[in-house]
Amino acid sequence: MSSSTDPQTPSPPRRPSPGAVATVVVTLGLLAALAWALAPPRVHFTPAPLEPPPADCPKLAREFVPSNVTELSEPPLTGLSAEQKNRALYRLNMEPCTCGCGLSVAACRVEHPACETSKNLARKIIAEVQAETRK
């Protein structure tokens, strides 16, 4: 006699079809490609300076960012016309100081008034602007 409460014999496990396996592999590959495409850009390292920076200017670990300085006390911009002053300030704010501080020439003059490198560069830029307008 058989009763309805007899346990059923388990059926053998079914293997996935080759098409299902291929679909999973392709889906994982597409997800990996998407993750790789959306990854943020890698950090770009800059090489160390070849010469040690001067001792009179403190060094900060930063990249150059142009500044927006409108007045300098040293060297003075008083002898320049309005056009010359604008040209000089533009160059002083856009050109990096070579002392290694990572600031523009104008910002280095404001932040580190003792820096001789930025003082010499500022004088050179002002002289070049005056010479350009004389031509």
C-alpha cells in the first residue's frame, strides 16, 4: 500500500545549459568593462626638483594655481600706465614662481615678501612689459 505521505525520491541535479553560462560570462564581462570605463583618472605624479629650493621661501606641496593679486608693494607698479599695469599684473598672476613654492610670482610676493626669487622675477616681468610698449 502506498500512502500519500511517502517521501519523493529526489531528482538528479540539473546542470545549467551552455547558453545560460555564456550569458552570465558576457554579463560579467560587460559589468567589468563598465566599471573600468567609469573608474576615476589615476594620480599623475610630478618628478622631484633637480636642485634644492632656496631656503628663504617655505615649500608647500601643491601644484601651481594662478592668482588674482591686484596690487604689489615691492616692486612698485606706480610708474606704469594703466595698460602696462594690467599686462604686468596678468603676467605676475599667471607665471609660476621658480623658487618652488607652487605660487604665482604675484602670490609669492604677497605670501613670502622675503623671497628674492619672486622679487627678481617680478622686476624682470615689469621691465619686459615696459620694453614691449616702447617698441
